[in-house]
Amino acid sequence: MLEYLCEVTQGDGGSQGADPAKITKANECLESFGNAATTRNDNSSRFGKFTSLYLTKTSGTFTVTGCGATHYLLERSRIVGAPKDERNYHIFYQLLRSGEGPKYGLEDGPEKYAYCAQGADVVLPGIDDKADFEALKQGLAKGNFEDSFVTHIFECIASVLLLGNVQVSGDHSTSTISAASLAPACTLLGIDKTKLSQALTHKMLKVPGSAPIPKDVGKAAAEAQRDTVAKMVYSRVFDSVVAKIDENLRGDCDTTGPCIGLLDIFGFEDMAINGFEQLFINFTNERIQHLFNTIMFDREKEVYQQEGINADFLQGPRNIDCVNLFLGKKPAGIVQLIGDQCRTGQEDEKVDGEVLCRVLNKAFGRGNDHYRVCDFKEVNKVLEKKGLRKKGGKGLSLDYRECFEIVHYAGPVMYTVQHFIPKSRDSLVPEITSILADSTKTHVGAMFKGDEDHASAATVGQKFREQLTELAETLDAGDSLFVRCIKSNMKKVSNQIDRQMVLEQLTRGGVVAALEMRAAGLPDRLEYSEFVTEFGLLKRGKEKVAAKEGCQTILRDLLGEKEAENAYKFGTTKVFMKSGILAWLRGASYFKKMMLARRIQRKLWFSRVHKITKAWEGLQGIETYAVSRGLENLKAVKKFLSDAKGMLEPVNTALEKAKEKHGKNYEAISGELAEFKSVIGKMLSIVD
């Protein structure tokens, strides 16, 4: 779609406006860093993207003069691993299979690196990671990425992979990481390996009236901190790539004029275990669905108003309360409460998990129709429904005290509060942030400058709330069209449709909810001329009237009591009907047509019987006349009488027997004479 829009608006002879190839190439480059192979899609976007095409109008023609790019909520958990049979971001596999890994201290092959080993054996038909890496480099060059910046990107990606292979030793209370094992990653990042080792295995405790003192952390905490560094480095690189693309493509074009915006947003998700990312993804879809519902509602309302119909009976979008549950400030919504927990100054484990879930349960557990507190039975019921736990206790187990449920437009989804607080922070602990900000590599230092104030930093949720609000305002200000992408089967092959899977996507994509909203109004509508053409035979009497009057007469005669129930309404040029009315009318029309057809058939059957009798009596009259005139022995007359009798007598005999058998049941009599159908048609003409 982006490529098409760029092509048709590039200007006369391609000499004006922005370069379409440059715009499309830049967006393809972004896919390397933000897309991954999933079980449903080999090139699934794991972030939201809003692309703006800025236009100018000259000589009545619109031309693209620039392009802007904004991204939303990169799936950070995928940086350090991927679900079974999926891959994390394409760039890892492209770099490790490019043959250029040694330039960045890497060995060839994703199977050698902990973060992407899970996806190393995933086969993607038609995908060549090495060739895609070459295409990426060419795209970055065409997108005006300086060589030094490209080097910085690949060094940071390599450092993330190397961090994943750093081994942590220790127990639940202490941990150690050798500075030597950190050296390759630290060299690429331009930071001190000894300082990073110390920061990963210790945390600083604030002591009133004294300088902070270091305290050992356990192995699991040190590993989590290592992964957090990797995630933050990768996400900041991703941010810088998007910002660079935006800067290069936007240029000095006028951003205040006409604009075409393309929003590519992640779909609604209900995974085996839904965590922080799914919560944000699904509430994004909730907000977009509200916009979709509002647009559909406004368009429906406009249609009624144009036809002069009072639309007060229509029900507007009803999921805004669910949106406010997430985004609300006063009273505080989920985002605000998570942010408050981040700023308590306490250790993450003391404000996360069960503790955070209790805070949410207390705030929303009573009086909010979209929030449900989970108990032991409810959690097990959800796990059993997903096939993750069997009756009797075998299978996956979750602590119900860490779970809550949200009733979305697409249905209820259970979320598990694990690592919400560290994932909410959009910065590292001050000690590690300072280490990265002091990097000898200019680009690395620039990514973390200004983040040293850990306590005052806005959370991921708060930043996302502002982004989402701004996005919604942008979409509200324009004329929005929606495209739903539906995967037909899990095998990713053509000509196969998994009906349950398709229905699930239609539900999660909000299509079913939109149809339900329309169905709540008067979804079936026909022009008056179309109505009387299809249902005119239902009108009583033979008086000719105008199409609208005929429509009103038919509906009021047949379904008069339904008008008071708003089951149908008459507009200026159309009649609007609730679901079921049109089907009922078609059933009634079909019934009347059948009755009329049977009446015609009876007449035809009677006519057929009468035709046989008349022909036989006519032949007998001819024979009597011939005898009375002495003509019966003439050769021609004799032959005619013989041939005519040979044809008509068997039919007449069959008719008499059928009459004896069926009386005046002409339908049954006609059935008995079916074998003589070709003869009956000729009988009168023979006699004539």
C-alpha cells in the first residue's frame, strides 16, 4: 500500500516530490529490526508503526514531498528469546548468517547464541537471511544512514547477542560474573567491563545520611539485570533507527498540509500466558476499536439523518469504560497505578507480582464491569480451556494471586503479573545508565544521556499513554479506513481455511463487534423501487400506487405491530429494517409465489386433461362424418383415421383409467400421463 501511494503521487515523470524507492526501502529496513517470524506470520510486525505521507498540491495533483515515521511499543521480551517454533527479530539471524559476524566479534550461526538459539532451526520458505542482510545494508545506504551510524547499529546488535551468552554463577543471595566474559560486549559498547560486572551483581542501597552501599544480588536477579541491559540497548537502537528514518525522509517538507497516515498496529492477543506486552497490545486494540466503533456509528447515524430518520434509537460505542480502565488519570487507571508502584523507591519484587495485583484488585475489583478478580478455580478453568492444564492438576500452574481478568470487546483475557515493574521502567538502574552514558562510543552515550535520574523517569506505560492519546487524536481528525488482515490457516499455505481460526480473528479484529453494533440498528435497507420489485406481490388489491406508499402498505399490513418496536423505518428514498424482517418478507414472498405457482399448475393440469378429451371427441366426430358421407374407404381418409387413432387412443385409454383411479385429482391424473407429454402437445393440431 505504501509503495502504491508513493508511486501514484511521485509527480510528473518522477521528477518532483519524494523518492518512492527511498521511502519503501527505509520501511523495509525497519522490518529487519522490528519484525519476526511467528507461527502465523513469517514477517510479523512486533511493534506499532504510524507512517505519515506529507502531500502538496500543484496543478490539481497531489505529490508526496516527505514521510514521517512513529513507532509504538516494541515487543521487548522477544529480544532475549522467542516462543517455541518462532524467531526473535530478523536482524539477529541476518547478521549471524551474513558472513560478517567476525567483524563484530561474533561466530557464524544463530544456534551459538542463547537469545536466538530457540529459533535457529525454524525454516522459513523463501527467506534467505544472508541475502536479506545485503538488502538491509543497501537500504540503509539509500536511506542516507552514515557508515559510522550503520557500524554503531551492528555493534550494538552484536553486543546484545554477546550479553546473552554471558554466564552468571552464584545462588539465591550472591552472584558473580567474570569481567572477561563481559569484555567482548563491553568493547563493542565502549564501556568498562569491571564496572558493568559490579553493577550487574550488586544493587545500591540508600542509607539515610550516608552514601549508598552495594549489596549482593542472587543469580536470578543478576541474569534478569543482564537481560534488561540487552533489552534496553536493543530498544534504544531501534528508537534511533526509527528516528533516523523519520529525520531522513521528513526532510524540510511542509508537515502542516494534507497527509495520508498508514497505521500498522499489532493485533489483539490471547497467549498461553498473557503478560505486560499483551496488556498494552490489547488495550491499544481496545482504543482503536473504540475509534472504529465511533466511525461506524457516526457513518450509520449520518445515513439515517440523510434519509430524515431520527437515529436516537441507535446504541453508540460502549467500550470507552474499558479504555479508561487502562488510560485513566482521575480516577487512576492501570497505567497510572503501575507508574505509582515504580516510584515507591522500593525493590521491584516488593511492589510487583502479587503486591501489584492486590493494588489493581482493590482499585477495580468492585464496581468495574470490565475488571474481574481471579480466584483459584477461575485460573484453572482458563488454563484447562487453553489446553495448558488437565483436570486433576497436571500441566501448567499459575498463582491466582498474580492474575486478573479484563473483559475486552473481543472477550475476557486473563493476565499474569510477572515482571510488570522492571518492564515498566524505560530506563536502567542509575549505576548501569551512568556506565552506558559514559561510553567512549558517541552513539552509545547519546542513547542514554539524560536517563541517570531513575526515579523521575516516565514509565513505558505513561509514555505509551501519551503516544496512544496523540495517535487517537490524529486518527479522529482524519477520515479513517480500516483493513483487517486475516490468516486463513496455521500452515501458512493457500486454499485452506480454518473456520475457527478465521472466526477468532474476526472477533479479535473487532469485525464481529462492529457487525453487532450495526445489527443493533437497522442493517437491512432497500430503495423503495427495489422493495416493490421484490415484494410487490405481497400487496393486497390491484390499485397502483407509488413505490414508497406500496412499501408502507405491505409492511403495515403484514407487520404493523413491529413499527412501534422500531423494527423498520421509512426514509426519504429507502426503507430500513432490523435483522430478520427482510428474511421474513422473503419467506412470505416465496410462500405466495409457491401458492400462485400451484394454482397455475392446477390450471395447466386441467387444461391438459381437457385437451385429451377434446382431441378424442374431435377424432370421433371426424370418423362419424366420414362414414355418413361414404368417405371412410378413401385411401387418404382411411390412412388419416388409422394414424390418428393409433396416436390418440392409447392416450385416451390411459386418461380414462387415471380418472377411475384418481377421480378429479388433476395433479395425479397429469402425473399418470407424463409419458404421453410429447403426444398431448400435438393432439389438437392433428385433429384440426
